[in-house]
Amino acid sequence: MLKGLYHFARKTQFIKDYDFVLYSGGNAPIAIQNHPQGKNYLYCHNIPRFAYDLESYWLERASLWQKPLLKVLAWHTRHHYEPAIRKMDQIIANSKTVQARIKQYLNLDSVVIHPPCNIDRFAWQGAGDYYLSYARLEPYKRIVNIVQAFLAMPDKKLVVASGGHELDALKKLAENASNISFTGWLEEKKLASLVGNAIATIYIPVEEDFGISPVESMAAGKPVIGVAEGGLLETVLHEKTGYLIAGSDNMVISEHALIEAVEWMSPKRAQAMRGACEAQSKKFSAENFFSQIREVFGIDEAL
């Protein structure tokens, strides 16, 4: 984080030569100090959550010697981030969830333009016999809740196609379960094949900012078993392109609720949602994104 702040502050002097600058990324707004003239726009995927709404989450999980360092890092980030973001001529949030965080923690207004999703990379390939999770294996993604639910459903198959800090712990948790398998990180074509042949995907993170993988899943004609929190409320249509489990104020999603959702999302029901899923994914295409960005910038559509 500190290295990123330094690079954006010291190595972006070249932007002074441009009429307007679009910043994107957690550290990017710091570079505004090198563009005192002209227009400045921020495409905000999220505020630095470890310094705002997730600060207590990370502090609770830090060791005794790490806690003061995390507090200093969070303060240092806020100290540089807030003056920079307040200088922006326009803030664009990637979802209503991020828009709400910008308002709550910074008291700044923004417009919402959903990010471009590479929906052409994913397509229906067949009707397999497994459910798929490919979110990073981190606590706030709640993969442990998914694994626990499938341990209670030995007749249902789960494929976990990702990596992360919880990989070893999750493998150990599921070591005696023949219905649960882990692939680790996969290259693009293999992942697209897994998505395209799944019954449905499962994605239940804590207050996700937007979440591109549910859109990818729908582009492949595969519904999403998700959580009624964050960006999924803007992408997944309950009982039309997926099934949204009730949200939670903590890290835990009810095992019973997950089992109910998987049972509801039968292979037959999932296949019947294919058309609606594919249509919904098109709302988040790159073409729609660039059209809305041009409108914000006042750029002629023909350019």
C-alpha cells in the first residue's frame, strides 16, 4: 500500500500534459497532485476498505504486534486519500454499494456506472453435474460456509476453482468428502469451461462492491446462488437469474439457508434460467460501459 502511494505520487508527473485524467484504483487518486490544471475524474471500484468499513475486521484478526502497524497504515491512507478524492471534478462509483460507502465515509456524491465485463469470454458449454465456486479463498468470501453446506449434502458435487490463504484449511475440512474437489487457480480457458458446464455458481462474499464473477456466470447461461448484499443486489435477479440468500451482519451465512438454495437450484431449474441469465449479463457489457463513460466526459459517441 505505501509503495503504491509513493509511486502514484512521485512517478505520474507526465499527466500534467493532459486536458483530463481518469483515475482508477485504490492508490490512483494520489496522482491528482501532478495534475493541477484540467479535469479530473475518478472511477472508484471501492474506497480503501481496510481504512474504513473493514478496519475493525482486520484489526480483530491481526496479531498483537500487527495491530499498531495496521492502525498507522489506515491513518496514513486516510490522510493522503481523502484530500485527493475531494479534489476530483467527478466521482464515478462502480455500484450503488460503493456509491453508498463514498457518501457514508467521505460525504461525497457520485454517479454509478457499472464496470465493463468481458462477457464474450464465457458461454454455455453444457449441463454438468456440479456446482462451482471460484471466488478467492479468503475469510470475507465465506467459502468455508459453502464447503460446510456441501459436507451436509454428499449427493451434491462442489468444485472450488481458486486459491487463497484458506486453501489448506478448506482442503483439510473437506479431506474425507468425495463430493468436494479443489482445482487451485486455473488458466482462462479451463475456468471458462468449468463455468460453462456447471449447474450454477455460488458467490456469497461479505458486502461485495460489485462482483464480476456473477456476471460472467450469467454470460455462460448459469444462474448464481448468491447473497442479498452489496453488488449482487444490482446484478442477480432473485429466482430469475439466480437465488439470493438473506444477508448477514457477520461473516457467517446460515448452512441451512445455503442447503435450501442449492436444493432449490436443481439442474432442471438452472437450465430453464439460461436465457434470462444471458440477457441479464448483456447489461454489463463493455459497450454499455463506454457509452456511459462518454456521456460523463461529454465525448461524441462517434469518436
